[in-house]
Amino acid sequence: MSSASILNASFHKPFPEQVEFFRNKMKDLVPTDFWDDLKKNQHDRSFMVAGAKKSDLLSDLANAVDRHIAEGKGLGSFRKEFKSIVAKNGWTGWTGEDTKAGQA
């Protein structure tokens, strides 16, 4: 394996503190209407997705984010899974649902 390949692979591995930090947030899944429903450092201690109110939806999204962090996958990989999670949970009407910018 070339040194460039080794270096590239190391950038896609999560560090233990990153995984632990996120998993601590998963202990407090907060249903919200808007991103700013949580104030100041509440975002550091809780997991929320603006407009996601159902516990099953929040749990599925949190578990997907956790898996992507733990496996060192990027945001693009999560975005592909996001659509199937919201469809499974019947979540429609989220801001930007039918726009390219909103989905990004």
C-alpha cells in the first residue's frame, strides 16, 4: 500500500473521543420544531433534528449518524441513507424536502 493510501485511510477513521461525544448526545433525543429550539450548549448535550418530533424517527436518525461516525463514513454517505429513514418513518414536509438545496 502506498504512503498516500495509508494517509488517506487514516483520515477516514474516527477518534474515540468523537464517538464518545456523539454517543453521549444520543442519551437525550429531543423533538423540536426548529434548530434554535435548543439554546446555547444544549446542542452539545442533546441530539435533535429540526422538525423531527417522533421518537422513532429521531432514534433512527441518531443511530444512522452514530454508525456513520463509528465507521468513518462521510456526510455524503449519510445523506443517501437520510431519504430512506424519513420515508420509513413517514416524515414529510420537512424544510427543503423537494429542493436540491434543502436536501443538501
